[in-house]
Amino acid sequence: MIRSRARWATAGLAVTALAGLSACSADASSAGAAGDTEPAGPVTIEVWGWNAETGEQTAEAFNAAQDDVTVKYVLQASNVATQTNFRNATEAGSGVPCLVQGFAPLTTMVVNGWAQDITEQVEGSVDLYNEGALAAAQVDGRYYGLPSGSDGQFLIVNQKTFDKYDVEVPATWDEFVEAGRELGPHGVDITNLAGEDPSILMNLAQQAGAEWFAIEGDQWVVNFTDEKTVAAADVLQPLIDEDLVSNQTFMDKPALYKYFDSGKMASTTTQWWSLTGLQTNLADSGGDWSAHPVPQFADATAPVTPGRTLPSFVPEGCENPGAVVAYTDWLTTPEAIEAGRNAETGAVSFPVQVPDASDYVDAVVPEDFFVDDKAAGEQIVTAQDRVIGKFELGPNYDAWFPELQDQWGKAVAGDITLQEALTAVQEFVAADLDDKGISYTVTE
């Protein structure tokens, strides 16, 4: 059944388009016209981000590498500070930058009228990026974000624990549940489900091909209860019902790491950027872990990896989107990646947006953590090759995500089922969109 609502308070997608945004921080005499695919001449663009370690030095390297564009990197204190400062600038109609590090889902940027359509500029550079990065930058088939890499998920398992109890590493989610049943009698949990963190449910829904939000004509389509989301819930429900998982909170990191390190948790999904922290804090189990592909759904036609991101965007009013794309394209080059090397640690940020990151993976595989470093690196690269990147979060993510956290916590505690939790979230979304006057249908 489909329930319809007639209101769609938009012009196109932007339901609250903001007027009066200033041009970006370019000299008016040298500013190119919006829509140029290449910068028209020497221009200055202001870039906002919160990379305190290497953001400014990377921008300086770009400025030294060419004469067409000058990047002024303005360090923000945090994600939250960026959002606050950006809102203040847009409301004031001045001081709006030309590139902002993503601080909310891209659909939110579009719906609020903050991100401009840069399809014309991006289309000339698509070969520089992997499919996941390109997918993450689009809303309704148009580029409103810069291609930004999504961190691909992979599975790490305590190989010593698996070997001790003669359990095979699962290749499918059905096998994952069965592995939990084999390990459970030995006092070993197959994984950890924190009561405040529903990300694994979102990851599984994305991997299964669910679309919680889609755009159809001039309205949103909301669907938290389709068969693909149910398939995701059906992986987790028996783990909860049969007490095959732990519920260690992420809010007590020392206790969490101690549990991970104990050998009583057999596996977890993770991303490349988590590995240094794991290596540092899992002293007893260092060298016991192995990396594997995220288990797949049994009916999958091709292996895919969950992964989402908040892409950077070009605000409405910036007159030099071509200059922004030129800078973003340069960030995919070996020179840019080297320019981003941390002077103190020597670490290089893993370029998750490029088609082949294998040349850089050794730098993110920590020593003495994995059974086989080379194999772990290959799994990290494979995860990036398969990353989905796209999972629409709708026009009201800030409202519904806390509701999902609340319902997830109840489900993990066994008070309700995951399907009941998802139904409650869907009802919340519908009521919230009604209150906001946003047109939608709910598919049941």
C-alpha cells in the first residue's frame, strides 16, 4: 500500500532555498562565471575543513603546483563548528566559502538550497574516481557533491579464536549466524552490537540493496520495511534472540577494547582508519587478527561492500565551481597524496576516492596486528573497489536518526523486534515530514 501526501514545498529539490548567498572568496576582477568547466584565470577560493594535521599544507602544495587557482584553507574547529559557521555565513549573506567539507548528508545540503549543481564540472573528471565516490556525490542523478571516497567495510576476525574452536570464517551472512551458534557454547560472541549504534543495521540494509529514501518526481519515497531491509534485520534478529552477541558500549572505550582484546569477541566489521586504534589498544591479541571480505547475502549477484560518506560541496553563490573541481581533481594525484603526509607520524591518508589505492595500502596496515599484513592490505583495497557509496538519508536525517538509535536500543535489549523498530522509525519519519510540509509517499 502507498500513502500519499500532496505537499512539496520546493523549487526542484530545494525546499528551503536560501537567497542572497555571496560569491565565494574570489577576487571579483578574476572570478570566472558559474558553470565554467575550467577556471577562467587566477582565482582564489576559500576552503573550509577541519583537517588540522595536513589540510593547510596540502593546500599550500596545490598552490605551488600551478598558477590558475589559489586555495585559502580555513581551519574549522570541528564538524559541528563548520555547520554553525556555515549557517551563520549563509544567513548573513557574506563570507560563504567555495568548498565546504561535508558535515551532513548530501540530500540535506540540496534540500536546504546550500549545495549547487556541479554536474557540468564533475563529468569531465569521472575517470579519476571510483564508482563509490561518484555515487556518493550524486542526488537524483546529478552531482551536488565532490566525489568523495566512502570507507569500505571489511571483516576482521580473531583467527586464534576461530582456529581454537575449529570454526570456518563466514563468507555469507547465513554462515555468520551459524558461526555465532558454533562459538556461543564456548562463551564467545560472534560480534558486538552496541545499544546506541545502529550503523550495522544501516550497513546491512545498504548492502542488501534497500532504499530507505528515494526521489520520485517531485516527492520522496520512504521505505524502511521493504524485503531487503527485512533481510538485513533477519541477520541480526537471531543473534539478539539467541544471545550470540555482546552489547559493549562505545562510550566506555577502555572497557570496549579490553573486551575486544579478550578473545571472547570473534569478529567485527571495520574500516581502514580504525586499524591504528585497534593496534594500539589490543595489545594481548595483536597478531591474532585476519582480514576478510564482509559476508555477502546468499542471493547477491555480485559482492558489494557497505560504505557511506558525507561529501564536500560547493555552496550556492560560489562563482568558481570549476576551480573547486580542479583542486579536488588534483587531490587524487600522487603529488597531492604525498603532500598530505603527516610530518610527525609519517602517515599518508589512504586515498579512498581513487580507482586503485593499492600503492598506498601498506601505509595503513599496522604492524604486528594481522596474521598476514599483505592479505589484510588486499582485503582493504578490495573493500574500496566494491564500496557502494550511496544510501539516501532523506531530507530530515537529523530528526529521524536519533529515533532510529532509540528504537535500535530497545531492539538490542530484546524489548521489541527489529521489524517493530523499523516500523516505528518509518511512522516517525512520516509524521516529521508532515510537520515540515514535505511531500512524500510511504511504501508498505
